[in-house]
Amino acid sequence: MASKKTEDPSLTPRKTPGQGRAVATVAAILEAAARILETEGLAAYTTNAVAALAGVSIGSLYQYFPSKDAITRALINREAEQLLEDVNSIEITNDPHAGLELLIRAAVKHQFRRPGLARLLDVEEIRLPMSEDYVRMGREIAKKFERCLAGTGMVARKDLATTSRDLASIVKALVDAAGQRGETNEPALVARVRKAVFGYILYSASQHEAGKR
């Protein structure tokens, strides 16, 4: 039997905050890291700078995070959790196409909420191995696409999971690329992502219909 992959301890928080004060300390550390990244960039991003801006001692910071990369990965998770909350707040009604539209808008709005931070975290996502929580959140977002797709009846049931993962990846790739280019026109990006998503669905639908003949 294959053994479970062990997380790199340098990327894993040392402990999970339980009490209110500890929760507030970790939140302050993550927000300080976010502000440094979006205002001063990676060159100014050090554990000492984060601790100073958060108003905590460097010892307190290291109680929770063993390294700068551990802070970065926790920050990536925090932003992913916010996107997942936005996605989960979308109700899939009798119009699944409208649900897909709202998913696209949520992804674009999330990127533009703090564009400087999003741009740097997109780069760090590639460099750092992602946590199990991050992977799980990605699967949950793809499942939301799947529920919308199932309602359209345009994709064969056997292809729903794969198509949904593809769509989630297409949206992320287009939104991240726009962020790296520093785009600021939100409606224009929504329109382009919509074109890619619904174009993919229409192609899948044509393949589905061809298979029925």
C-alpha cells in the first residue's frame, strides 16, 4: 500500500489558532503579508517586515508559521476560501446558464478585488506546492460548474465531471493571465471568459448530439 504523502513542514502552519486572540494574531499576520505584497512587492516581503506591520513579535509569528513560504501558502488559501464563499453563495435556479454567468463574474470580480495581491499570489501558486485544502477548494468550485452544466442538458452525463474541471481551469487561466497583464476592464474580461466558457459548452453539446445519431 502506498504511504500518504507527507507535507513539507516548512510550508505547514505550526499550529491552528483556537482562541479568539490567537485567531486575531494569525489574521493580522496574513493581512500584513497581503499589504506588503500588494504595495511593496516580493523584494520587501520578509518575516520581519510582516511581524512589524502586524504588530506582533517575530517570535509570535514563528509560533504559527515556520517560514515566509508557509505564510504565503496560508494567504493563498485565505484568498481561495473567499472565492469559494462567493461561489457557494450563488444559487443555481431554473436557469443554469445564469448560474454559469454568475460563476464567471465571481471569478473575475475576485481577481479585481485586490489585483496587485492576486497577481503576485498567482505566481506563487505555481512555485509552491499547494495544500490539500487548496486542492479541495478547487474541486468544490468545479462541482459548482458541474451542477450548472447538468442543468443545461448540453453535456453528456459521462462527460460532466471532466468538462466541469476543464471549465474551471479555463476560467482560472484567462483570469490569471489578465491579472498578469494588469488589465483593469472588468466587463471586457467577463465577456472574453464568457465567450470561452460557452464556446466550449456549445462544442461539447454538438459532440453530444452527434453521438446520439
